Amino acid sequence: MMKFFDTNKPVTDYKESFKQAKKFYKKNRLHEAIAILVRLKHHGYDLPLTSLTLAMAYDKLAYLSGDKEYEDIALEEYDEIINYSTARKYKKKAIKLQNSLAKRISILNANEYKAHEKARELQVNNPRSAKSWFMLGANFSVRKDPFFVIDAFENALALNPDYILALYRIGYIYHHNLNDTEKALKYYLRAVKIDPFQDTTESESVNVSSIIKTCNELSDIYMKKKQLNRVLSVCDYTIRFYQTYNDLCSSESIKNIIDNSYKAARRLQKGDALNRYIFEKYKLDFDSLLQELRIV
């Protein structure tokens, strides 16, 4: 059976590892700090201080890099502490830091004012580059003006209807920023019907990553809607896709899909049927796969 999951480096000393993460945080070696903190949480050290420090690391990385993805992750990490932590001290600090982050990213900066000017310029010049429109949207904060970003991505799609990354990003905005699941589904389902090599605007590896992310979103939507047979269909598609492009994507990226499928099969009382189907079609032992991915 192929290996889907690389074993993480074990954590032998929580205090020493956390101390090292804090040191990296203070020196702005944030990717290294995040790697240690994520590993600590993965190994069960999901303590309030660990979670708060991880949120702060993503917050700081968002500030230094200007990357919108890190803003989203930081807000999610703060939300996790606020919603689920029983430690009032850390919950109170998380609320304060989250409010500060939200305020910081809600104000248009100089680059975002320039983005509006650039959009007007592109509309006048009528460019034939889908990438130009995509980059315009990608460099603007979704939270401040989601429809500006969607409009930029739609202009990219007008020039390249098979632009996988643009389809995924529009779907994601409708799904997570505008809470319009039905509209999101239309874009997600368009994206997974396109082969990665068909879209030459981005590299094949970017397209593969976008399709895997799209499958994760579809799996979560169908799970939430309790459309369990569709959860299993997404799993079927994903395993086939992963076996084709396993050199371009990580096994960790499909763990959520496998987990959802395991839960869906159990609720449908189709666990044994799923095991047989996966083995017959893909020569994979589903039970071993669940263990390898640390799902069971």
C-alpha cells in the first residue's frame, strides 16, 4: 500500500519545545515557531498558552508579510480560543488581540487604494491577461471588500473560463466570507471538472493544490448538509486524483476528506462496503489508511 502520511517528528519535551517556539517568535523566525507549535498541538499538547502563541505567531506573520491567508488563519486561531477555551485569562487576551487584528485589517491601506485605481485602469485598457485581473484581486483584502475581489476574479474567468485557482477562490469567498454555500458550490464544482494541465495560467502544481482544497471544501459542505453519499463521492474522486498527482500534493492535504468519509460511511452503515470498494478500485486497505493518517 502507498504511504499517505509522513510521520511527524515526535515531541519528547513540551517545555523545551515551547521555549524554543517562543524564542523563534521573538526573533521573528515565525515559520519555525509555527511548525513547532502545530506539532505540539498535533501531539496532544493543545494547551491554551500553546494555542494563543500559535494565533499570535500567525497574527505577526500576517502583519510582516501582508499575506491575507495568514490574517484568516490568525482570526480562526483566536476564534478557537474564544469559543472553546475554559481559561478566562487566555480567552480575554484572545478577544483583545483579535479585535486589534480586525481593526488593523479593516482600514484600507495605500496599496489597496492603488488597487481600486488599477482596476479602473484595467477596465479602460481592456487587458487580455487573466493573471493581471487575478493578481489584482489576490492582493486586496477580501474582508474589506469581497465584491471587489470577486469582480476581479470574474474578469480573470472571462478571459480564461478554466482558471482553476480563480474558481476556487471565488467559491471560497462565497462560502466563508459571504455565507452563500449554494453559490460557492457552483464554483467549486466547476473547478473539479477541469484537469490541472488544461489551465496554463498557473503551474500544474498550483492547480493540483487548488483542486485538493476544493475537494476539502466540498466534503465539508456535504458533511454539514448531511448529504453523506456525496461525501463518499468526493472521497472517491479525491483518492483517484491523489493517486494521479501524488508527486504534486501532500497526504496531509486529503486527511480531512478521508476523515469525513469514514464518519459518513459509519452513519450510513456502509463501513465494510467502503472498505471493499476502496480495495477493489484502488488496491488500498482503508482501515490501514485510517491508522496511517491517525484518524482512528
